[in-house]
Amino acid sequence: MKFKIYICVVLTATMILYKGNSQSNVVNKRNNSPIGKEQIISKVFYDLVYLKYKSLPDNLYKEEFILELGKTTSMFISYSYILRDSARQKAVEAQANQIPLDQPLINLLSANVSNDQFYTLSNPSNQVIQIQHIATSTYLIADTVGAIQWKVLDSTRDIQGYLCQKASGESHGRNYTAWFCIDLPYNFGPRRLNGLPGLILEAYDDQREILYTLNHIEQARQDEKLELPPDGIKATYKEYKKVLSVFEKDPAAFWNKSLGQGAKIHAVNGRRAKGPADPKNATEKPIENPIDLK
């Protein structure tokens, strides 16, 4: 309990120290959106339990995520994705060095890891930007749906020593219950959930098909910064899907083109640049129950 109180005090004290120190924003010429490096104050770890396939109700998907907290911004990303991304860079380098085709194929894109990232800017209003990666390119997709209209309720409960209050609201076709802590003065939460007068520590939809629970909170190092990818390309969701469809038709060829002259990626998820995919490494089937219903 003492540790949790300490975290709460540090988070609140850091907010006070940050007041009056405006974030140094610049306009990136490529994505034309305000970005700036901001100190990461804390990292919130969530466990996700998600029913991807209603036809397989006992097959629940589980993954760990991190919400990096700044004064006015946050970044929500899969912890598994962070680990995979480091391994993937090594795999790209190895395959670009012309590994013989009779060597085992390196799986560059894991079907079991989410590559969704969500950057939220709370000032002047909560703007959510989805970050998606295709090969070597990064796309920034602004959320066009309005702010969540939360209804704060009287119910309270304790979550790992934090006193939380209940709220309900709709986001992208799902009705969510969120438990937030006003003692942690951040209006952020998992994925697209934000806008409450305190950090969201737990959230789930009405059908309990999606459940985010607090794992733990860590203090960040002083040298850790938070920002939008400076090389990100602004795109609508429709534009992003168009590029994605080209990639999915021939991933290895798309990678080779992205990496430039001399690149020889032989396969991505078992699909060779020329020839049929290896069924043993095939990607998972399309998700039956997406998190965003609209």
C-alpha cells in the first residue's frame, strides 16, 4: 500500500512541477501535425483479455500493453510489439544479407501480436491518432469520431489500493464501463478510451468481450521521451487500408521495394516473394469480433 501511495504522490507532484513549463511543439513538414518530445512520467501496464472469435468462446486472446504517460500526451502500445519490433529489425538485416532459400524462413510479422499504437493529445482537446506500420513506413490516422460522452456514476471500488470511480460511455460502437482514479490526474486510458478526470485503471465493454485490467505502474527514467513518429505520414483510414491491401498481396515484394536496391527478403509469414505461402507459417484468420465495431 505504501508503494501505491508513493506512486500517486509522485504522479501528482510531477504534474505540479510541470505546470508553467509549456511543451515545445514544432510542426512536422511531413505529417503537418503538432509534435514535440515530452518527458514520460510513468508507465501503466495493462493486461488485455479479448474475445477475437465468437465462434471460439473459450479461446481468449491475452496480451500486455503499456500506456506511457506525459503531461499532455500519452502513447498506448503493445509491450509484446516492442519486444517483437527489436527482433524484427535483426531479422530484416539478416534476410537483407541474402540468407539462402534453404535456410529456415524468418517470420517478420507475428500474427499473435497487436501492432496498434494510439497517441493521445489532451490539450486543447483529446485528439487520438492511431499509428500503423507497413514495412518501413509509418502512418498516422487521426480519429474522426467525437469525444466520448462519459456518464460518471456514484459507484466506487478499490483497484490495487487506488480508489476508483465508475463511468460509462460509448466508443466506436461499444458501450464501455471504466474505472478511473482522480488521485492520478491524467485523462488517459487504454487504447481510445480517454477524457475522464483521472487515469482509467480498468475498462470493459457491456458484453465482457474486451477487458483491460491494471497490472502495475512504473516510474519512467528521466531520459525517456514521448512523441509522435517524426517520419509519420498523415493518412485517412481509407488511404491506409489501400496501402495495406497492396502489402497483403505480396508482403515480401513490398518489403524488398521498401528496403531498396539489394534487399532480398525471401518470405514474410511464410509467403515467398515468388511462390505460394507456407501453410505452417500462414497468418491468422480475419478477426470475427473487432474491437472497433464502427
